[in-house]
Amino acid sequence: MQVESEAIRDIRYDEARAKLFVTFHDGDAYVYVGVPGEVHRSFVDADSKGRFFAFEIRDQYPYNKLGA
């Protein structure tokens, strides 16, 4: 789902695997593992996606960079 954010372009969530996919406007994409559904919902609902990401997701869950 595309979101309105200065930093984040797209957020996707795989509920069955608790994986959060985040794509930034610069094209970098990451998958965060073990993210609960309520965190994903709060992320989508946050007024500032970048601020929510910085404080609630980045450095809180294991991740891998996607792509090349």
C-alpha cells in the first residue's frame, strides 16, 4: 500500500509470516521479521510514518535488505 510520507513510499505486510516490507522513496526496500499485526496497523495509522518507523520498527526487529 502506498503511503503519504516524505521518506517511505510503500508498506506491505504478510500477516501469516509476520513480515513487514518497507520501501523508501530512494528505492531501498527492507523486510522486517517478527512484526506483530498491531504494530503494522499502528504504522499505517501513524500521522508520521517516518517517525513511527524510526522509533517503533528500525532497530527493534531483525531485517534484511531486499534487491541487489
